[in-house]
Amino acid sequence: MTLIEPFLGKGYCVIADSYYLSPELADVLIQNDTDVYGTLHPNRRDLPENFNKITLRKGEISVFQRGKITVLRWRDKKYVSLLSSIHAANCSETDKKIIKPAVVRDYNLTMGGVDRADQALVCYPTTRKRQKRYYITIFRHLWYMAI
């Protein structure tokens, strides 16, 4: 919290990835007049009891709301869990005729460098089936990150 302390109470919006975001953090930020949205681990504390167990088909959304916080689970190729204090559960159609929640669209537009690097590394697998020398795997990973 010390990192964003100068920005609290000024109406800013924090965008966080699943490593940092939790309902507890969202509550603290909302109390300090700061909005928040981003991806969320589905097994975090303070989420609805059956949030992680809901089965969805591709394109379906499950939404839970508590006060100003909206938590949703959406299935595209995989399940995506999101939390937002500024988005409703409305969806919009993309150029490719895919219906996405507004949170997903905005998060993809504003996600930071780490998420983009992780997204790009999916195209370059660093592990080989019979890789016995671990240092080669590490070298390949660093090489692809540098490219």
C-alpha cells in the first residue's frame, strides 16, 4: 500500500494482475476512494463459496456482486476470473464476433509489461521433452524474453 499511498483518495483506478488482486485489497482501495479491476485467482479468500466450482460453456459468464465489487468468471478457451469496482457485468462484441465482458476488454488494453511478456512467451516453449540439462532451459527462456 505504501507504493500507491500518494494516489489514494484522488479518484484513480488501480489495475492489478492475479498475483496482487484480492477482495480484501479491493475493499481497502474502495474505502480510500480508489477504484480497482483486474484478474483474480479463483481460490482467494472472501470469494463466494461456489465461485471456483461453477461449470461454464465457452462464452458464458457467472457474476457475483457485493456492494461496489463485481466478481465474475468467464470462459473463453480457459476460465478467467476477474474483479472490478467500476465495471458492470455487461458484454461487448469484438471485431472477431467474440462476446467479451467489458472488464476483459479494458484489462487487455491496459495490462502491463509482465502480462504481455507472459502472453508472448506462450508462442516460444522453453522446455523440450527430453531436456536433461536445466541450464539450457533457463538460457532459452532468457533468450526468448530478450527477443
